[in-house]
Amino acid sequence: MTETILLFREDPYLSTAETAVVGLTDQGGILLDRTIFYATGGGQPGDKGKLERADGSMIEIDTAVYGSSKSEIVHVPIAGSAVPEIGERLVAHIDWPTRHRYMRIHTGLHLLTVAVPFPVSGGRIGAEEGHLDFDIEGAVPTKDEIDARLAEMIAADHPVTTEWITDDELLANPGLVKTMSVKPPMGSGRVRLVRIGDIDLQPCGGTHVQATAEIGLIAVAKIENKGKQNRRIRIRFA
């Protein structure tokens, strides 16, 4: 197992960084000693981007995925790309405009769980829109009600910060977990929490903006009936 230093976890705004190749997978994936590429997980897609070689040529990266553990990230090049040498120094560049949109949508979905305070059974993050599936018992909030609450929280410009607790602390506070189908990664001894002002606190390993005003205008695109109590709520940039 090759542990990758996850630079995006401490600074999601890094769009470029120096790195070195520490391994290659049998499928042609590239392992780096440290990375700014977010790996697919938690409903958020892996980052696309490029690895720049010393001669200025580029290795196009189609996505990033986790390897044998959550501390190993595999950078998947597009078919036919050049293969770097182990030990080679590279400069990583992510597709920043797309990543930033993921960050804005992802943070917006956290706000959606505040506006719609019901258990979450699934979700997906995209560059244009995202959705969450809610297990709603009783009356479903209207689009206008949700839009108004989202606009209020975004305009308040709540700070978005991260902190860590132990696995045992999370087990002692099950109410922090809003997702029914996706459980927080445990086993390493600690779990990362994302706090939005004094309105939300939940486990999450994804990337987020620094304050809610940075999300910009978002609105409910559609509320879909997916079952007896399941409602899929889509938000998108307004």
C-alpha cells in the first residue's frame, strides 16, 4: 500500500502542486507521493487534470479513484497517455473551474440538509447540479420554501470549517450522521467533520467552499417522487 498525502483535504483551493511518482498500477494508474486530485467518493466525482513533466509535456488525467485504502489515490490517465517513471518529479494541475463548481454544489447540498431536515438516503454532485434523496415522512417542503431557506443561509455568509473527532466520539453522537446509505469512513481512529457556522455539523470527506456566500445563487430545479417516502431534490445554479 502506498499512502498519498492528501493536499486537497487541508487546502481544497490548491490547483497546482509539485509531486513525485511513487508507483504504477497494473492497469496504468499513477500513484503520487502527494496529490491535489480529489478521488471519487461521497457522491463527488474525482478530479480531472494534467500531470506536467519536466520537458513541458502533459499526461492527461481522466479521473482519480481510491486504491487499496482511503489513503492511496490512483490517478487514471486517458487511454494512450505516456507512462511516467517511478521517482519522476511532476507538477499536478487540476481542472480548477470544474472543481470549484463541485465545491459550491457540495456545500449547497449540506445547506439542503438543513432546509430539508430528514434522513438522506443517497445523493450525487455535479458541476451544474446536485441532488439528495430524502426519506420524508409527512408533508414535503415546497420548492419556494426550500429556495427561501437556501437563499437565507447563503446570504448569511456562514463560515465553512473542518475539524476532527475520534471514531468513538462519532459513535457516541450518531445524530451527526445524516446519511442512511453512506456511512462516514471509520477505522483510522478519527473522522473529519464539516461545520457551517452554527447551522450544520456533519461528517464529510469532500471539498467545500470557505463561506456560504461563495456558493452563489442556487435553487431547487425539481422535486421527484422516488417511492413511498423517498423524494429526490435537485438543486442547480440559478
